[in-house]
Amino acid sequence: MAKPIVAIVGRPNVGKSTLFNMLVGERLSIVKDTPGVTRDRIYADVNWLNYHFTLMDTGGIEPETNNQMLRHMREQAEMAIEMADVVMFVVDVKQGVVDADYKVAEMLRKAQKKIVLVVNKVDNFDKLMPDVYEFYNLGLGDPYPISSIGKLGIGDMLDEVTALFPENEDDAEDERPRIAIVGKPNAGKSSIINKLLGENRVIVSDVAGTTRDAVDTAVKWNGKEYVFIDTAGLRRKNKIKEEIERYSILRTVSAVERADVVVLVIDATEGITEQDAKIAGIAHDRGRGMIIAVNKWDAIEKDNKTVSEFSKKVRNTLSFMPYAEIMFVSALTGQRLPKLFEAIEVVIQNHSLRIATGVLNEILTEAVAMQQPPSDKGRRLKIYYMTQVSVKPPTFVIFVNDKRLMHFSYTRYLENKIREAFGFAGTPLKFIIRERKEK
């Protein structure tokens, strides 16, 4: 089930980033830095009570400006609004309602989104509440007074945001595997989908995608239906390259949230880049099945070492996901594209694979016998047993005497032993360490 997406928008200097950082930094969110994932994130996963959602920060919106960067920031905010389920429109109580606020409000009304009007910098509710009422003039319903710095009013605001989340009934009923095709602009994502459709004449229907994405396309192969989520909408005709790359991540997050398996398309003529690693990191963080499709392979001069050398570079850059499957394809010639479906099917099965507890513990016993668990200051780690608690991704709970003794490297060792036995190609594995007191 995809997490809802919440976008924070508003004019420059109303405190959007302060609010974003406060919500994320309060550990309402669990933010993990995967190698290769940008540190100045403009999105983060947030947990509030029993709700989980993706929060997006945006540049300030100047409705009318000749400044190229400000115009570009407005475009990016529009992109975020288009993808969001709920928009938090942040205004500044100290500046009052200004002309630009009306224009942003009009823009949001046209987008027909669910909106929570957030009045920031209300550091003293008793004193400043009369100024908050002025914001009813924007015609966006009740204003929610908060102070990002003082952490006031945050609970009421988040209660309202989460109350507007969409029901996920459609997703629950749709059992078809969802495949997100992601990658940098011009890596050949659309070409791959078009070739798959054109080659096999398998278009079942063109389903209008959600407003926050491109078109979802239903595809039939070997009698089974798949839904392809195309993120080709990442291409923006704009010259500010760094900003484009930074914001193109927004659409990727949106697509990955809705997918079971992610196909990362890499341009063979460019080689693997830092941007590819960022995109892969998003899928890894969210525990999705992973296939790396190296496209434009027909354009590469080859000898008997080309494949192994390119694979080595990909593995080095994406060292945090050694499980990912690598394929060399060409959207232009159709080379190896039919095999993409075979790889997708293998990853789907592995992503949903369950291992019986008895079998798991046989492997665990053997692994512990071969390599003793670590010890610290005379106290040795004892591993009692392991069980699988969920799939998509396969998640295991290991019960131990003291989880501080469970070193990351030993968890990795046990993961490798499980992979040796069951493969789990293309899927990450998740481990939860729990303590059980010794009797």
C-alpha cells in the first residue's frame, strides 16, 4: 500500500523548511541515510500516531517573477502539488495576508487538492490569535496556528492532515504486480515500456494514472497482468540541471511508493552515476524488489570483459544493494527485453517468499556452529531462534540475550547464509533484533 504524500508549499521565508526539519528531526520520522542517498533531502518518511506518510519540502513560490531560479522553484512546487494527496499551505502570521498568498491560494484551488492552511510563527497563542483569523480571507477553511520553532499546535495540524488521507481500497483490491520504471531523464525509460508494448501487442488498457504520476499502463505477458508505472514525466525543459535532478527525485519517490518491483534504468553510454545511486537508495530504503536494466547496450563497443567490468562498476557504486539483479538491454533493438519479464517474475516471487521457522533455525544453528557469535567484555551473544514475520520485503526477527552484542557484521553474515540457502535474488531482507531474557 502506497504511503500518502504531503507537500509543504508557500511563499519564501514563511518557515516551510523549519517546519519540515522539525517534523523530521523530532523522530516522528525514521530517516536512514543509505550510502548514495543525498543528505539534503527534500523528502522524508514521517510517522504520526498510526499514520505513515512521505513529507515533501518545496522551494518558495513567487507567483509572478522574472527571476529564472524563482520561476523554476515555482514549477517544482507545482510538480509537488500535482503529486501530493494533501498540501500544507504555510503562511506567516507576522507578515499577515499578502497579495502573493491570494495567488498561491488560487493556484491550489485550481489544482483541486485537499489543503490544510498552516499559519506559522504563532509563538504566543493568546497574543497572536486575532491575527490568525485574518487568514480566513484566503477562503481555504480553518487556519491552523502553529510555531515551528516553539513546537506549538503541531498535533492539531497533523491530526487534520492525516484526517484528509485517501482511502486505499482500490490498491487493496488490485492484486496485479506494480512495476516502477525509474531512472535519470533520457536513460530510456519510456522507450523500454513502448518497446515492450509494441513488440508484444499486449496493451490491455491505458489506465489514467493518479494525478501525481504519469500514466499507469496495464501489460499482459504469459497470461499474467502487470501494471507499469512510468516516471518519464521527470523530463523538464529547463537548463538548471542540478535543480532538475534534485526535484526529479520527487516523482521517483511517488512511483516507488506504489510499486512492488523497481526497474532502475541506467544509460550504458554514460555509465552509473551518483544520481542513479540516489534513485536506487530510495527503492532500497523502502524495501522494494530491484532490477538494474543497463539500457543502450547496443551503443557500446564490446569485448569479452565489457559485461563483467560494467557490472563491477555498478556493484561498487550500489554496494548497499548487492542483491539487485543486473540486465543489459536495448530499447532500440529490443535486445533481452523479453527476459526483463522473466527477471521481474523471479523478483516478485522472492519478494513474497516465506521460509518455515524450522528450516530457518536449522540454517541458524549451522551458521552459529561455523562462526561463533561476537562477545564483549566476557559476555557472549546468544542467539535463541529466528522466525520470519512478514514479506515484501521478507522480514525476520532474531531473538537474542543482548541486542547490543549483535554486531552489524554478524547480522550481515547470517543474511549471507540465508541467501546462500534460498537465493532471494532481487529483494532486500530486513532483520529485527529482539531481546529475550535468559531463564
